[in-house]
Amino acid sequence: MDKKTISRDGTTIAYERHGDGPAVVLVGGAMCTGATLAPLAEALSDRFGAVTYDRRGRGGSGDTAPFAVAREVEDIAALIEVCGGGAALYGISSGGALALEAAMSGLPVREVAVYETPFAVDETAGRRRTEYTRRLTELLGQDRRGDAVELFLTLVGTPPEMIAGVRMSHAWPGMEALAPTLAYDDAAMGENRVPRERLAALSVPLLSVAGDASPAWMREAARTVAEAAPKGSYRTLAGQTHMVDPVALAPVLAEFFGTHAQAGPPGRSAGPARGVSGF
């Protein structure tokens, strides 16, 4: 990341801009840095100024205690400001939940697109996420970073033998370094349910995307997000899973963002901006 901006609480946020068109800020999910979304940014850069960034506590960005989801919303606000005061947002997985939070909090967002925000769709999934939060908090409190990463990988369905292989790989130290930020993504998920009432007050266009090869519950969660927003739409991508191919995703995002890019300056969500808090 070759550029830096300063968030409201003084935290340095590292970012890069790919292209010179209308700004789109790309928000990564758990265990992601700005580099993770760089291929997607490059695929969008012929039409948009796609901004990738290291969320706080990752890569070239700083971190300031105590953490709150509101601080990450302020980080996005700082990036929007350096983009000229308005931007579209895209977020993947828990980064999608953060992008929705930023839009619902009243930032000057033109439109927002998300990919497979992993909200719980039934009580069993809700209880599983509650137990994950409890155990994650315990492990991070004991600075057992490796075990925290393994817990997350287990949550997302990684087979034990694959986890064992990753533990032996050169990537593992970097994953352990990101382990504390798993709590940030967990907090970004809020109550782990689609925030229907707040999405109902969202005045900007929203696109929720899922892969048709992903589990049915992920598609259901993505559809529910779209249905909750007045200007929501839902798309599926043929043959895609949660590890979506940027080449398949970029044209869908470009079509959505391109429709609204010339519609004038971004507005704010209906109603007053709301505060944000984690669990």
C-alpha cells in the first residue's frame, strides 16, 4: 500500500487506488488485507477508481484501542473523503456486513454491493455463531492466535486435514498475525442476523450477490439482504462459491456501479445516522 490517510481516532489507514474513474471502496472480509482484493480492483480499474485498503490491525494500517465497529466505519469515511467526498462500496463476507453498516450509518455512499454476507438464517446457525464468539474471545484473551485461526477455519468449513496442512505452511505466521482482527469481523456481524429494519431505511441502491455453487444458506442470506432494502436486487453467479473469481464478479459489479455512477452526488440513508457497536 503506497498511500496513507488518517482516520478520526488518529489511526493510519493504508490504501491504494486502481484507476481514475468514479470511486469504489472495496472492503475485505476476515483474514483479508488490501492485497486480497487487488485482483478485483484491477478488473474494475478500466472504468472505476477502485480503492483497496488494509483494514485496521492489518498490513500497513495501524490500530488503536479500544476497538469498536464505529471506528471501522470512520476508516471508510476517511477513505471516502480522500476519494472526493463520495464513493460506492463493495464488501465481501463479513466485509460486506461492514460495508452495509457504513451505508446504513449515513456515509456519503452512492450505492453498495455485497457478496455473501454470512448472516445466520436459522436458530441453529445463530447458536453456532454465539458459541464461536464466546470461544474466539476466550482464545484471543489467552493470546492463542493459532487456535483462534483454527477455530475460524473450522467455522467456515475447512476440513481438519486441510487445517493441519495450512498450519505447516509458510502462510501460517501471517494468518496468526491477523488473528486479533477475527474479533473485529465477528463484531461487524452484529447480532448475526440480517438487519432488516435498518436496511428498510437505506435509500441507496443495493446489490447482494451469491454464488450458485455456495451452500443454500448463503444464498438465502444474500437474498434476504436484498429483499430487506427498498432498492435492493439479488444476483447469483454461475459456478461460483464463497471464494469468488474476480473475473466472474467484476462485470456484475461494473454493470451495477456504472448504472448509478452518473446519477449525481451520493446521498445519505433515510433518517438520522445511527451509532454502531459490537457485541
